[in-house]
Amino acid sequence: MAEPLRWGVLGATSRIAQKAVMPAIVADGSSELAAVASRSGGDYPTLGAKSSYDDYQALLDDEGVDAVYIPLPNSLHLEWTVRAAEAGKHVLCEKPLASNAAEATEMALACTRAGVTLMEAYMTPFHPRSEGLHSVLTAGRLGRLRWACSTFTFPLADDHRWNPDMGGGALLDLGVYCLSPLLAAGEAMPARSDASMTVGGAGVDGTFSGRLDFGNGLSAAFVCSFEAPFMQRFEAIGTDGAITIDERPFTPTEEDRFIHLTHRSGRMESIDCGGGNTYGGMVEHFAAVVRGEARPRRTPAEAIELLTLQDGLRRAARVTAED
Ligand SMILES: NC(=O)c1ccc[n+]([C@@H]2O[C@H](COP(=O)([O-])OP(=O)(O)OC[C@H]3O[C@@H](n4cnc5c(N)ncnc54)[C@H](OP(=O)(O)O)[C@@H]3O)[C@@H](O)[C@H]2O)c1
């Protein structure tokens, strides 16, 4: 068996690192949690990591680390990905890959120059139901697609996501979840779009909504919000069928297995796609990519393309309310 991939984590007290990704690294048979680094330090769960640092660069200088996971605020993704690449480490960086497409491009170039792998930690596609949704949307099962809609809202308390200097905003935080399945349905970038947003916190979009026209008969809409109750929903309507996913389409758990399909005849069907751990699938896949055993399922170019769309939507958005 190949040697395990030795991981380091920058910002190890991060909620998503602690809750999901560090446990997934520890559970993965082809990975090892070699080191953690926390600038705030203190007493926090290190999940058996061999080394712990209070300085991110010290972790990058550790020769016992092959790859780093970066769960830092969005504004720090660029700096620490470039530094990691320069230290020869492969990088799994949290979503959004960067605060905008230009920064993500710089990160991709740095990793290419250093000959290391860069992947955005967008975990949703690693769930069996996401694979099922992708095939329903792209295999013509719904006939000619006419409408699709993504909703992802939740109430966000005090957080760096309300700060524009930290790469905050609802579109940056939630856009990848809402837009990726819409782009899969449209099979291209939209031909036309418009957007609206409210501005809150220290000057970020608290609610961002948009409408996309793919120029092929499919129109779509989405809403991302920090100002509303928790809600996740995806729907798509075609000439032969319509689907809805109400049970966490974007952050599915082991229990979230079903796609609800209404046939043209009116017959209703619940497709059981099975459950899975998205974070476990992502960690296992990243280790396989680093070893050259798998082709990346999400390339930096795809993340840059999505950020380019988001940058354009944000530039064009009408402000409908300011707190
Ligand atoms: N894939 C997912 O399911 C998912 C879910 C939530 C968030 N995310 C992404 O993960 C990233 C982190 O989100 P999070 O909710 O985990 O954030 P968080 O709990 O606030 O953690 C961020 C960590 O970054 C470090 N940090 C360094 N400089 C900082 C600064 N100036 N302000 C605040 N923290 C700083 C801190 O770790 P130390 O003090 O230990 O160094 C902090 O604990 C974001 O990019 C977010 O979009 C992904």
C-alpha cells in the first residue's frame, strides 16, 4: 500500500475544520493528520496530529507535511495558498477558492509553477445524491430543461463573512452551492443575467439573488442569504419531468438520499441515490489526485470560471436595501 498523504491544517480551530474536514482526514485510510497550526493557539482538539504550531509558516516549513488544508477566511486564501505552493505543499483550499477570479488565477499559477495540486474544497459533488442530480440534469431525463432554481439561506450572526475586507458576502459564501447545479443544467455559462442585493454588515451583500438565461430555453434563478431562516432547496423543470430536492441539496448528510421526480404523466417517484460523507469523499479523492491515481473532479479552472461569473453578477447587481 502507498504511504499515507501527510496533511497539515492552517487555522485548525476553524469550525469547518474541527467539525468535518479534520475528522475526515483522520478517518481516511490513505491520509494521516501530520500537523496543525493555529494563530490563536490555546487548548483545542488536535485529533492526534503529530505536531502543532502557533505559526502557519512553521507548519509549511515542516518536511513531514505533504499537503495542507486551508480553512481560513476567504481573504487569506490567496496568501496562504501561494506560500504553501512555494513550500512545495499540495493545497486543498476552502470554498470559495478566493475572493475573486483574479486572486484564484494567481493561486492556480503559483501551484502550477510549483508543480503541486490545487483543489477547491467544494464537497457537495462527493455525495451520491449530487452525482444522481448531475446525471438527471445532464442525461436528458427531464426532457428539454425550462426552469431551475436554487435557494440557500440561513441567519448569520456576528462573523467575518459580514466583513468585505475578509472576503465576506452571501454570494461568495453560498454562490458555489447555488450556481454549480444551475451551470450543470445549462451546460454553459448563461447568455444573459441580472442580479439584486441588499447590503449589510460592514458593507457586504446580505442577500444576493440573480436570474440567468442560458439562451437555450432554460431560465434559472437563485438566492443566497445571511438574513433569513435556514432553507435549502433545488428544483428543475423540463418538458418530460420536474425534480425537487428539499433535504439539504447543498450540504447533504448520510441521511439525505432522495430526489423527488414528477413525471409528465403526473406519476411521482422518489429516487434513492444513497447517502455518504461528502467530506470523506473529498479527502479521499484529493489524496488520490496527489498520488496521480485520479483526475481532479474539480479543477482550478472551473472554480475560476464560477468566480468570474460571480464577479460579473456582483458588479451588475442593483442594491435594493442598505442597513
Ligand atoms: N465546505 C464547507 O462545508 C464549509 C463550511 C463552512 C465554511 N467553509 C469555508 O471555510 C473557511 C473558514 O470558514 P469557518 O466558518 O470554518 O471559519 P472560522 O470558524 O471563523 O475559522 C477560520 C479560522 O481562520 C483562522 N484565522 C486566521 N486569521 C483570522 C482572522 N483574521 N479572523 C478570523 N479567523 C482567522 C482562525 O484559526 P486559528 O486561530 O486556529 O489560526 C479561525 O479559526 C471559509 O473559506 C468558508 O467559506 C466551508
